[in-house]
Amino acid sequence: QVQLVESGGGLVQAGGSLRLSCSASRSIFSINVMGWYRQAPGKQREGVATITSDGSTNYADSVKGRFTISRDNAKNTLYLQMNSLKPEDTAVYYCKAITIGAIVPVSWGQGTQVTVSS
């Protein structure tokens, strides 16, 4: 099982940018899919972006063109670059890892708060 720790959240004004980081306890080279999810108060957790071990990415329609997911295998770190932030992006952002075939295939981070003011 891999441990994940998010960082980089904070308070920004609408139109601003933040870069979130997700540091893994071990190599992420063998992790099939990593992604970012978010949960706003009173709402269900939703997928934001995912990236496969081959570098293929997918984004929620609400963040396409504004957010970029990437990973640095050498640093065992997943990133989410968030630009043109909107108040509706306010949420706790979570990092997730999926390793197909592992005894414990899914790992979650503890989350980092992102707040976007008008």
C-alpha cells in the first residue's frame, strides 16, 4: 500500500492559480492510475482529473482548459496545476492511486483545502 500526502492548497482570488502536490511514500512508476478528486461542503466527492502510467489524461468538463494533471516518477509526486480558478472550485482536494492486482489496490491522501474567493 502506498501512502499519499497532499499539499499546496490555500486561499486565492478568482482568476488566480495554485499547484497541488501529492507525495507518495514509494515509487509511483507501477501505479496504474493516479487522480485528483474534490469534495465541496454538502456535495459528493467528484473526479477532477486522472493520469495513467503511460501519461494519458482525462479531465472533468468543468476544469478542462484550466487544470493540468502531471506526475514526476523520479520525485514520486503527482501534481495538479490549477489556473483561472473560480469560486466553484472551492473544495477539499484528494489524491488517489489505483494499482491493479495489488492486495490493497486503492490509496487516498488526507486532502488539502482550496478556497477561491470572489
